[in-house]
Amino acid sequence: MYDALIIGGGAAGLSCALVLGSAGQKDFTKDKIIGIITHQKASHLQSALFNNVLGLNPGTTGKSILENGKNQLAELYPHIEQIDNEKVTAVTSKNDYFIITTTKAIYQTRIAVIAVGYTNLFNIHGLESYIKPHPRAKAEKNRIWLENTDHLVRKGLYVAGTLAGWRSQFAIACGSGSHVATDILTLWNDGEHTKVHDKL
């Protein structure tokens, strides 16, 4: 049983995992079991080139960010389990937890974060009732979002990145994932507003 399982290894999913990982030594998180299903084949970052992102060297590719992000997570926060080469096919709620079915296994988690792309090819069964036309994309693109309030779809079920209704901009997707992570940390910290910063 995971305490939190992130679905998607793009900008939003990896950002969420990094922030949760960085809080690993706090009293309210040190016993939490956290994982991320890092399926990335459909990520728009695979073909992205970045010249306009603060802190990234111009010419940085999205493909390199995806790979380096997974390595960064593994090196800094090895307690976050990375589940690779599996694609989620269904998310089912049961009592106070979720059953996550992939192409290879079945997982259970108290909190699920959906951080995959916003194309109309979205095919995770169990989430159909939340799918709506994307509010910030051109209609002819046929983009979708999971209807939510401040990233929360329903109790225990979060959505991050473009699928949360945000525009397809790298910095926005990263911020969305970080936002969800701090909301989860706040929940685990008995509602006390929580953020994580490293300092010199």
C-alpha cells in the first residue's frame, strides 16, 4: 500500500516526486511510502527544445530533462520508488484507497496523482466521468482535462500539469506538480501549510 503514487514521469509528475522526496526526513513523511510510475513515451517533452525557461541552459532538450529528472530523483531521494516500463490502464476507487492497474501489475495507494498528457487519446479507465474539454487549449486540438478544484478531483485523487487544465508550458507544468506535492505534504502535516526549501 502506497501513501502516494504518482502516475506519469513528465514535468509535472517528476516535479511532484522531487518535492515529496525532499521532505523525506520530516517527522510527518519519514514513514510514507511513495512511488512514481515513470511512463514517458507520450510526453510532449520528448520533442521539446527550451530557450525560455529560467535556470535551464538555452538549447536544453526535453528528452534530456526526462532522463536527468529520473536520475536526479534516484540519486537524491532513493526512497521514492520508480516504476518503469509500465503503463496505467485503470484507476479504481475502493473504500479509502485506489487500485492502480498497469500493463504488468496492480498497486494500491491512499493518494493518486494523475500527471499524464492532455490529449484526447487518454485511456485510463475509471476516470471517464471527470474528462471535459480543456479550458485553455484551442478547440481544434481536442485537448482534455480532468475536472478539478485546485488540482483536487475528489478526495485522495489529484491531477497535475496540462491534464489539470493548465497550458502546455514547461514551467507551468513543473509548478503544478510542485503545487500538488505541497498540498499532499500539508495534508500529511495535519493541515498545517507546508513547503520544502533547501538552504545553503
